[in-house]
Amino acid sequence: MDEHMVTEKQARFAREQIRKIHDNISTVFVGKSKKVDLLLAGFVSGLHVLVEDVPGVGKTTLARSLSKSIALDFSRIQFTPDLLPGDIVGMNVWDQEKRCMTIKQGSIMHQFILADEINRATPRTQSALLEAMQEESVSVDGTTYPLPKPFFVVATQNPSHFLGAYMLPEAELDRFGISFSLGYPDIAEGINILDRFKSEDPLAAMQSVSSPEDIIHLRKIVRMISIKDELKAFILEIIADSRTSRHIRLGLSTRSAQQLLRASQSSALLEGRPFVIPEDIISMAVPVLSHRLILSAETQIRNMNASSVIEEIVSKKKVPVGV
């Protein structure tokens, strides 16, 4: 199908489907509506999400509430220093009865993966996710196995200064389409959380409001959202400026441009529009791009963070008009 075939009616209907999931998540996860929208933007566009924050602020609750809202096949992988790549992707083992080698599936063979505290595992183990996140398949002893669809990874990450935390490899960070932090709840949100969880866990009683088939359809719709060439050029100019910025030691990849385009399309769909506008790109630039940057030593000394660097790059660009 041509990308311009999404109608206003289709876009509004898709928005209502996404809003229904959002509202269902809100019955369990309190506040942070914009963060929920970022998670949903990643989910409906097929971009994996990385959530970095301190323990106990709701990262796992947010991920679990999304998976239950869609009735997805869920697997939580607790990343620890002794976790091995074979535990994730699977391995061939000897079957005594059949007297041959058979595949023992790894924990990645599910639709929704929560990679909890991903940076507590060694880089060797983390690399087991690379093929799965990019190709939606895993290879074991030369044989490739497709992953179930829709496939989605939400990873949580402890701050790098925490005891036992490793730095995520650049190649792995580049495969996460969207990254954000939740932050602490305010007093009103905190009271709401205490009220909801004082007698029972609302997550246990949560009902699904959508299906895996609905999500596969939404992902097709996202890819058909129209984006004009002027806006594609706007994305590529942002990426190119990161490669020459004095604040950045390693600029953005071609994959980051592709993922910013996809995130912008999902942003448009969340608003019920069948086309991308500049504001979609601007709003998604920081969550899509900032976690990929390697800042220069001078920039780090000045205590500038990656988000402010991306904001500075975008602010200096001429925004396309009339598109």
C-alpha cells in the first residue's frame, strides 16, 4: 500500500485505539502521561524503549501494564552478572531420549520482553539482544529462528554510577528507538499510588483492551503516515549537524534518522493525523536521539547533557513551513 493511503478517518480511529490502551495503563500506572505516550509511540512504531531511572519509580509497573493491556505473551528477563547469552537466545542441548541435539528456546522467544536492569549483565550477554532487536530473529549454532510478532523490548537501566552497573555498548544503545526517565512522583501522585496499592495490586486485576493483531495493524498504519521530502531533509540535517558539533565525540547514525522518522510518524498518529508536521520531529528528537550521543570531554566538564545538546542542534535549524 502507498504511504498516502491513510485517511483522516483511519488516523482518528487508530488514535482512539491507542488512547484506549493509554487509559487502561492509567488505571494502574499513576501520572506521567507524556511518558506513557512515549512508550506507546515506541510500541506502535516497533521501536524498542529504554527507561533509565533509579529503582522503585514504576519502570516495571509501566511495562507490565502495557503488556497486559494488549494480552501479549510476556517474559521478564532479570539481567544479572552471571546471565549468559545462551540463557537469552537459547542453545542446542543433547536429548537423551531422541539421541540428538535439540534446541532449548531462550527467554527471548516471547512477544513482549522486559529486560530488567539490563546494564547489570556483562556486555557479552547484552550483545545477545542485538540481532533480536534489529532483525526480530535469533541465531543458534548457525540456524536462524524468527521471533513471535509483534515483538517489543522494554529495557530498564540503573544509573551508571550504581554498584554493579555496566555501560551499555554503543551498538546496543543505537538499537533502542526511544529513551526516557520517569522521575519521582509528586505528592498528589504519591497519595494516589498509596491509595491504589494499599489493599491489593491493581495490576493483578487488569484486563486487556486490545490484541496482538490490533498492534500489528497499527504498526502498518504508522508506516503509511505521510511525511514530505522537506521534513525528511529536516531530519537528515539534524543528524548531519550532530556529526560536526563540537559538543559531540561520536555523532548520530543512519539508523537514528530512520528511527526519528518512524517516531515522528507515530507521534502524528497519536494526535490522529495521517501526516507528519515539524512539531512531531521536534518533540521526538530528544527521546529518540539523546541516548545515542557520546559527548566530548569538554562538554562533559561543562556539565552539559545529551538532551540539551540535541535541543541546541534542533533550535538552530530552520523549521520547514507550509508542509
